[in-house]
Amino acid sequence: MPHPTVAVIGAGISGLTTGKMLGDYGIPYTCFESSDRIGGNWAFGNPNGHSAAYRSLHIDTSKYQLSFRDYPMPETYPDFPHHSQIKEYLEGYAAAFELKRRIEFGNGVAHAERLPDGGWNIATQRGEQRRFDLLVVANGHHWDPRFPDFPGEFTGAAIHSHAYVDPRTPLDLYGKRILIVGIGNSAADITVELSSRAMDNEVWLSTRSGAWVVPKYLAGTPADRYYRTLPYVPLRWQRKLAQLFTPVISGNPVNYGLPAPNHKFMEAHPTQSVELPLRLGSGDVTAVGNVAGLDGRTVHFEDGQAKDFDVIIYCTGYNITFPFFDPEFLSAPGNKIQLYKRIFKPGLDDLAFVGFAQPFPTLFPFVECQARLVAAFAAGHYRPPSDSEMQAVIDEDEQKFIGHMMNTARHTQQLDYWLYEHDLRVRELPAGYRRAGALAGRAT
């Protein structure tokens, strides 16, 4: 059977790995990229506005967990590479597998419409109309900033962490009273950077739910090298074991000034930071609970405190957005979109998603194994089950991966990489091969 024609939206890590895997099967595809460069979120200063990288950013996953399986990260890289090294790594990946020749730069997808008999009409930024058999969405989910809806109005300067570049860009952040809202990894990094005494700032950190702050090193080794969940041991047992030892390894966050978390360890995405506990414990940062309301430059907090600020930096996450789809066709209200194995939407057999999850502890190998399955699907070597079976598995997987998590927009896509990868490799790909064989009438 002839291979389908494939359109891939985006040339970030998800689009690049999808292209590489499609190329392994000899499947014709076109990657549409709105920018003039690859890398997406990891292209610092990306002119399409889709990069959340700030100047000082180092990745929070060690290179040992981050590497693609078929393109190891250079041994010369530090344990936690700078964003410029991640971009360099992606450039090497693209060159090694000749991926750029399939990318149309400066020609993103303006609109994607599913045709009545299947297939897609793609309207590009250049005004072209193109038809494809299969559409792969790989446009990422860290580019549309989400802001909290606090009562009142703040009359000082306010930005989202997505716009933050350094202490001079886009705002002069020296000698200021600064409130940082949120306690994810970006919030921790920016708080540490702006709370240096040399900058003469007064920095407060507001958190709605608190956080467990985990170290990047354990016994002199990147801590994530010790983390690996086991597929044959109930996940809840492993979670309880981690909860038992977390206070010993990470310490109680209350001891260095954070509000007590309103959840147990592994019931929300942990925050990785070496320096944040030190800055809190040194008195360089004041931690406070959730914001109750805004009144001019005064911020009121739920514990009754009030404080005047010059700047608020919202480190409050992102919306999952598909600007090329009509909202009534497909959207993700509340950041919720139900996908089979985080890839397929039941009822749409010519659409696939890559990279739309929050895998712990690693992202790059996650998108690599997703892309491998999508390429096998495009080549006819894999088929998902029926729509009803897919929906049943979606519900089961959601209960397994996020049933114990806090009910927030940040955690709608959480999953454990090791369990996910094992499931795809050991169960799903072989089962999908048998389903494809049955459809094709070949022996399986």
C-alpha cells in the first residue's frame, strides 16, 4: 500500500523527532514551521514568540535522562546543560538525520480543516492550500501564557514568566519590590536570580498550594539518575515509598520558610531547585500564601497580609492551544484533552498528537517513543483499537497517572515516563502490530 502524505505542525523537539521517525520508514512528509529556525521552546529569542527560555536557563533534567535513544547527548556537556547547548544538540540531531530539508520555515499552518471523506486541507501562512492524508500536531504547549484571575487590578508592571529574559529585559528589575506568583521550576529559577542581594530587590514568592522542592544532586550524582518506576510493582506502593523518604532527602519545606504543601509528595509536580531553599533560609526571599486580591500597587494575601509591589511576575503555566483548529472542532478547555496514549483522538483516524503530556522525569525520550508509534501508524504497521476501547483505556490511564494528582490545569497531562514507555514498547506496539496485520489480512 502507498504511504500516506503527512503534515507535521511545528519543528520543535516533537516535530523533529516525528520527522526523523517518519523518515526511517521512508514516509513523505512536510513540516510546517512558523519561525525561521528549529527548536521551538528551546530556540532562545525565537521570533515566533514560542520560546519560554530565559537567558540563564539550564534544563532541570540531567543529560543522562534527557538524551534521545538514537542520538546521545555529547559526553562533554555538563550534567544540566544550558539552553544554548540544548539548541546546539537539536541542531546536531537535525543535521544527523537531514531533517531540515523537509521543513518549510516561515510557513506555519494558519488553518487545518478535516475533509468530509478524511484527510486534511492545510492553509499555510503563505496563503497556500495543501492536502494531506495524515496530520501530526506537534506545536507544543508552553507558548500560550496562562494568567490567574485575581480580584481587583494591579497598577504596577506585570509580566508572565514567558516574557522574562533577564533582569534588564523586558523590565529593569533592579531596586524593585517584586512579587513572583507560582512555585514551579521557572518560578524557582527567576526567584533565585532576582533575589541576589547585589540587585537590591525585595522579593516575595506567593504560592497557592506550596511545593515539595527536590534537590538536583543526591550523593554527588544527578538525583534523577536514581529515579525509575517499576512496571511490575503497583504505582501507589512506589509513590508511598517516595513519600516516606522525601522528608529525609528533600527536607520539610516549612523549615526553610515555605507554606506547608496542601498535598503529599507526587500529588503535584515537584519543584527542582538547589538554590531556592538556600535563598529562603538566608532571608533573601519572603514566602507567602495565595493572593486574595489586587488594589492598585497593593497585593492582599489570604493570610491577611498586604504589601506594596512595583512588579508582579506570573509563573502560572500555559494554556494548551490549537490556533489552527476551529474551536468547535477541537480545543482543550481547562487544559483537558482526552487522547489515547496521549496521541490519538477517538473518532479521528487521521490525526495524531506528539508531545502533549507532562512526563516525569524526562521529556525528550518521551516524545521519541511517541513519534516512533506515530511513524509505525503512518506506515501501516500499527493500528489503535476501536473507539470504545480507546475511550476505556483513556479513562483507565487518566486514573492511573492523574487520579491521585491535584485537580489543577497544570496536572491534566501528567504521566510517568518509565511506565508509559514500557507500556508502549512491551504492550501497545506489539498489540497494534497484530491489529494492523488483521486489517491487512497478513499472518501475525
